[in-house]
Amino acid sequence: MNVAKEIKKENYLETKKLLDLALIEIKKELEKISDKFVSKDYLDAKLEALEYKINEKISNLKRELKEEIASVKSELKEKIDENTNEIKNIKKDIKYYAFLIIALMIILQPKVIEFISTIFSVSK
């Protein structure tokens, strides 16, 4: 019986030794795998940093867009002011020429009446 106990003990020690070696190999493999994966806290921190960068970029783009809109508004206002001044000048010119035409018609009234009556008499 002692021989059987001795064989069982040797088998046990050999099995324990093999299990210990297997455990060491498993730990090594787990270390390799854990190097490839990162903790949730690390990922959360990375995500937060990316969100901050994205928000910063969005803020910069909004600011640039507001500046561009303000620039376009000021350019449009300048163009509108220029066109308004041109329209005012054209209105002044029209009034001036209308006044001149009326003045010429008053001065040349007898000749104009004679010209118009000549046109109508010729056409009859």
C-alpha cells in the first residue's frame, strides 16, 4: 500500500508541478492580453479629451463663422449705401432734366405748338 501511496504522491506532485507551470503560462498570456486592452478609466479619459477637442474645434468654427457673417454684412451694407447714393444722384439728375425740359417747353411753347400742329396737319 505504501507503494500505491507513493505513486499517488508522485502523481500529485507531478500534477501540481504541471499545474503550476500551466498557471505561470496563463499569467504570461494574460499579461500579454492586458497590454493590448486598456482600462475603462483610461478610455473614459481619452473620450473626454476627444470631446473637449471636438467642442473646442466647434467653438472655433462658430467664432470664425460669426466673423465671416459680420464681414459679409458690413460689405453688403457698404454696397447698399453705395447703391442708395447712386439712386439719389439719379433721382436728382432726373429732376434736373425734367425741370430743364419743362423750362424749355415754356420758353419754346409757341414753336412747340406750331410743330405739333404741323405734324397733325401733314398727317391728314
